Amino acid sequence: MRLLPLLWAAVAAAAATAQAPIVTTVLSNGTTQSRYDMVILGDGYQATEQNKFNTDVSTFLTALFQTQPYQTFAAYYNVHTVFRASVESGADRPDETPPVFRNTVYNASYNIGGTDRCLYIQNTSLALADAALAPATEGRVLVMVNDTRYGGCAGQFAVSYTGSQMSNVQIHELGHSLGQLADEYDYPNNTYTGGEPSTVNITTSPTGAKWSIWHGTDGISAFEGAGYHLFGLFRPKQNCMMRSLGVALCRVCQENIVKITNSIADTIVTTTPASTAVTVPVPQLQVFSFTHIVPPGNAPVIQWRLDGNVVPGATGTSYTFDPTTVTLGLHTLEASVRDQTPLVRSDPAQVMRETHTWQVTVNDPSAGQLRIPALSTNVTFVPAGGAVTLTTTVINDGPATAGPFDVEWFLSPTPSWTPQSTYLGKVTVGSLAALQQTVIPRTVNLPWGMPATVHYVFAVADRLDVFNETNENDNTRSVPILGQAPGCVTKIEFQDPLVYPFDSASMSRTAGGAVHPRLIAPCANPATTIYLMAWTGSGTQPGIGLAPGLVLPINYDPLTQLGLDGLNGPVFGGFLGLLDAQGRAQATFTLPPSASVPLGQTHFAAVLLGNTQLFTAVSNPIGLQILP
């Protein structure tokens, strides 16, 4: 006859466990993404006691948000409850005589670890599963145990009984689970001999150096006896809720709760624009704004930064961005609000400062965007003076049509270039539509004076920024080549920025100017070979015969005589001398402004003179056009 009651009890227990838990949001201050979410479970409540559970929760929350620091930061929390009915009320009391055992969903029990008032749950897996049913949880789960015997404990859960001290016990236990605070009791142990505790509110320092910033405030100093030890550990205040119920949390404990809460809650709750990636066309203004929940009494400080620099005068929750004041392209705009609550004095991790960042792309509908995705050469090993074909791909990413613009090439001995690098000429592109590309094949001659080493050929689009682009700094591409010796040649060429080809230059007679003829004769004896550069305005044919089979390719005229009379003077600098150790010579032709020389084409050429043979070699001619 006893089997039937046992079966009914088993069925009742299974039914209670199988009952679907009821999830309720009892406090909603904002989205779960922006708030600190707590979840409260109930154990030892029968199905008929759900109203009592709700009342217990309400009583606790009322007390919690009348307690600092939760009172100041009440708007930072959401609270959800999950109610699952138990078969019986109460909790296990295994230390009583006779022992008492209750059939509850989370199997709460007193005397955990041999401490009679340590009340904790034992079916933690089900409790975790139920807590996960709430909209969110920061891992801070509270359990109300429907029992009148005093008790509570904290670990993974903050557990409290529901008697007269329920709220104080639960706030104390929440100090452990949320605030990561240690108990400040000084029993049951005598002297502490371990290392420095990691928690903020107990220390081995007799002076309380860990919280020295609070010394002298609200009775904060260093008081021996804490962390379950009578000696060797110190607490910040004579009495605190982490030591005795019914008193306030000390300022050290409050500060840590505030910082942990702020490290999880987002004080910036809405932003406009909502997207973090914003495109702003010139000249359209764009307003950025945000709302925050920092309590006004905490004197929030608002700051805006553009590309890392503080925007002067921008201290409100909105900022008008003017794209005409910045360059085209990507910019970073950051808004921040800093909570200056007096409850926090030390914030090295800056958890009291919330930031929101927008990536702002400024574009110009009238601008395009040129880039060079590819540059190649037909050969890798190129002798000095040799030819190389460069194939350059140019793309316009838009939105506007580009053109006209120049594509130019430079030769540099380093992986960077400047306009003073050796110029290899240009091609003008008349027009390039948005999202279109052009492939430019171009054969160039390298200078005779190029050293035998690694060089870099650069392609540069729109070097002078004639065409308006979104980004003016990404218009280059380079490719390496290996220069080789030129062989036994006698060559003359101009060595001047932006002069190409190397045998042709121009100059204004009115403005004057200078060019630099360079002579290359690597096989000549530098110790005994003299060079002479000459000038003519009468062309290169038939030339001046110097010896059988040796013709200097200029015609003698008054300019020739002028050059001979002025050798190595202010106009014809370095036109006569010995070759250097590499068989080279550098000269400078300087034309004074408004000089009395005829307009038109002129030429330079060089001859080598030896000590056993008067004339040993002649160079090619190079042309200089004298313009008005």
C-alpha cells in the first residue's frame, strides 16, 4: 500500500521539473547590448508560490537600488527572472536533527562545506540552463531560496535565503559575484601567511597601500582582520557590508563594483548615423550625434576627436562634420563621454570613458580615383643606354571621369622616388571614364650614366595633381631592374630633373637657366685623358674633322668660339678637364637671363684628347633649344 504514495511523489517531482520555466523581464532600462543584465532564479518555490517569488524579487531590487553604488547607477542594469516551480518549499538542512531534505529544482542546501549558514545550490547545471533562457546575462546569476533559516553563499551564483535579512545577504553575495570582492570577516583562521590577494578590498600591506588613494575619506585606512584571518590581512574600513550586514559598502568596494559595471554597460546607447561606416560627399555637411546614460550628477565630460586630434569647442552630444575642411579619403571620428563620478578615483583601464567611432569616407562627386595596379618590363637586365619597354595599367575607380592627366616614369637607385629622380618621360591620357582602365606600353632609353646595380622604375599617374582625386597619395607603382655596364662608349647626355630624352633640352632666353651635360667614357684612361665640350648653333652636319675617321658632330660658328673663349667660366663651367676615376665628367652650361644669343636649336658635343694621340674619341651630339 505504500507504493502508491511513492509513485505519486515521483510523478509530482517529474512534473515539477518538466514544467516550462517562466521568463520575465522585471527591470528594463535598455537593450541587453547596452546594459548590465542580471538574472534571478528561485529555488524551493512551489507553483502556488510564484507570487511570493515575485514579491521577494521586488523587495530585493528595491533595497538594492537604494544602496550605493547601485543607486547612482540604477539605469545601467536590466533584471530578468526565471521561475521554475519546485515540488516542495524550502531547502535541505542536513545538519539538523533529524535532517531535513526538500525536493527542489536546484537542490539548495545549508551547511555547504561544513558551514551551517552557507546556503548554496547543488544542481548548478539546471540553474545555468535556466539562466540562459533569459534575454541576456553577464554571468551574474542570483538565486532566491524560499527558506526562513538565515543563510547565503556566493560562487558561480549569489545565493540567499528569503527571511528578514534577505536583501542584505543578497547584496553582500552580489558583492562577491558582481563586484569580485572578498569577505572581510576575520574568522575562523588565525594568521595569514600567503601572498598578496588579488581582490581589491583585502591586502597584506599594514598601510593599505592598495587603496591609498582613498585614505582619509569615509574612514578608509587599514584595519587588521579580513579574508577569514584574524591577523596578517587588512581591510579598508572598520566596518563594511563585506564584513557585517546592515552597514554600507565602503568606498573601495563601491569603486570596484562601479568599474566592473561600467566595463560591461555601454553608456553611449544610441548613435546617429547608426552605421559606423559613413560616406560624406563634398560639400554636404553631416551631423553626428549620440545619447548617453551617464548620470548628470557625475559631471560627464564629452569630447570629439577627428583623426586622433581633439576638436576644439566640441563638447556637446552632436558635432557637424564639414568635409571641405579635410582631405578626401578615410577619416576617423570619435565621440567619447567620461563619467567623473566621485565613486571612482583610480581608473587606469579607462572603463569610465565610453567611446564610439565612425569611419568617415569623404568623397567628391566631381573627383575620380586613379591608381596603377600593374607595371611590368620586357627585360630585367638592362645595359646603360639600353632600351626597355614598360607596360603600365592605370585604372580610374571614379566616380568622375579623369583627364587629361600625365603618366610619367622615373628611374631611382632606391625603393622611393622624387621629381629629382632620373626622368624617363611621360604620356598624356586624354580621358579615362569611371571604372575604366588603360594599358600603356612605352619603350624608353635608360641613361648612359646609369650605374651597374639594382634600380627601380616608377610609374606615376597625375604627379602634378591636375585632376581632382579622392586620394592623391596612391598613384605610383614600381618594378626593379638590374642595370649593367654600358661597354666602351663615349656618350654625352643631359643630367637634369624632368629632362627626357637625355639628348634634348630647352631653355628660355628671357628667363635664363642651366643644364648639365654629362660625359660617359668608361674605357678612357682617367689619368691621361682630357675632355673638351663644345657648343654650336649651326647644326651637326657635316661636323668638324679632327683626324681620319674622327668627326666632331658640330659645326664651327661664333657660339663655338664663344665656348672656347669661356671654357670653365661662369657660362661654360667644367667644359674642359680630366675625366674622373670612373671615366666621367660633369659640366654646367649657365645662360644668364636675356643673354645675347640667337634663338633656335643649338648642340653640344665632346671630344677626348690623349697624351700620345691628340684626338682619341668624339661623342654624340645633344640638343638645346633656345626659346624666347
